[in-house]
Amino acid sequence: MAATTFSHSAHYSYLDEALRAQWPSHQSLVADMDSFIPKPKEDFAEARKAELERLQALNPTTPVEQLAVFVDQQFAFLSSDWWQFHNLFDKRHISTYITVVMLSHALCEALINAILAIGLAHSGSPELFTILERADFKQKWVVGPQAFAPKYRFPTGSALHETLNQLARVRNAIVHLKIDLEYGGTKVLEGSAFERKPYSEENKWLRRFFSLPYDLAEFTRKAVVEPPLMLLIGREPIEVAPEHLT
């Protein structure tokens, strides 16, 4: 009997293209960060002098020594290596970080939904998709394909699984962000934190988030023999995260 043919839409390709488009600017940003050299303290002398003069004009009765202490504290911070780095790169970095988290998560979910839909239809159980589609994002990857490929085993405990868990954690922190709130001196709402890590660590995770959808696609192509899952075949220019090779 001839194999049943199938066709499907590929709207996930918009997410694929959007994620790939972020890679060059991210690599450029990382190169800029790696080559950063802070300005010497002396470069802030003119700005410090101008600020002191501005404050003297606004506060003519305040001793200049008192104003100088305030200005020196201000410029000790502004001239610090950390602040120079943060001020130069943080807006570019956090923009990329949030964008990649959202795009990678959306593409990973679109990919597993496509895998489940194709696999269930191939096995003659397309009606199960509406049930599995509502499952937890991570669980869909871990056990979902077993509904049509019983020998499917996701590598829990691997770096791939660790990246999947971290991506879901960060995405949920962004999407469901809640503020801490005090009212009348009493905390009335315990918020949720979008936890920031050192830039070097966030960049390591960014590389893994970039790589994750394509590594999941490659894993599934090997783990599921039937039907053939020809999804996310290309990934250029995104490089494979070294952690996912082990």
C-alpha cells in the first residue's frame, strides 16, 4: 500500500526568520562587550567641573566643599567600570535578550505543536491533538511524541533539557511579571522577579536559546522515524550551542 502523503502550513517560518535575523546583531554586540575598555577617571574631570559649577549656581549659599562631596560621590559612580559598561550596553543587551527569549520560546512551541499534529495524523489519531496541545510546554517535548512514537525518549537531565527548562522559566518570568507593592508601610503584594544575571552568563544562555529550536528539531528527526519530520532543516547563521553537543 502506498504511503499516505500529507502537507501542512509553515507559518512558524516567520518565527524562524525573525530569530535568525537577531543573530548577527547579537554577535556584534558580544564582540563590542568583549573589547570594551573603560574610560580613565581623568576623562570625567570636565564633566565633574561643569556639574559642580551648575550646582553652585543653583545653591549659592551652600559651601562649595559640601557640594564637591556630593559631586565626587556622583562621579565616582558614573566613572566606575561597571556603570560605564552598563550605560553603554544594557539597552542593546536587554532588548536582544527579551526578544530572543520570546522568539525562541514561540518557535519551540510552534515546532512541538507541528510535530504532534503531523505525528498524530500519521498514526490515525488527529483528534488527540486538541488534548496534547493544551499540555505544559515542557511536557509536550518530554512525553508528547510518545502518543504516536512509543519508543521516543527525550534526554531529560541533558543540557538540551536544561536549556528548555531555563527558557520556559525566563519566558514565564517576563510574561507574568508582577510588581512588589507596599501600601502604608505594609507589603500587600509579593511580586515576581525577572532575575538578571551577569552579562557574561546571560550571553551564554542567549547562545543556548538561539540554538535550542534547531537542536530540538534535529533531535526529533532522529528520535522519530515515522513520519519523517522535515522541520527547521536550516539554521544559518545560528551556531550550535557547544553545551548541546555533549
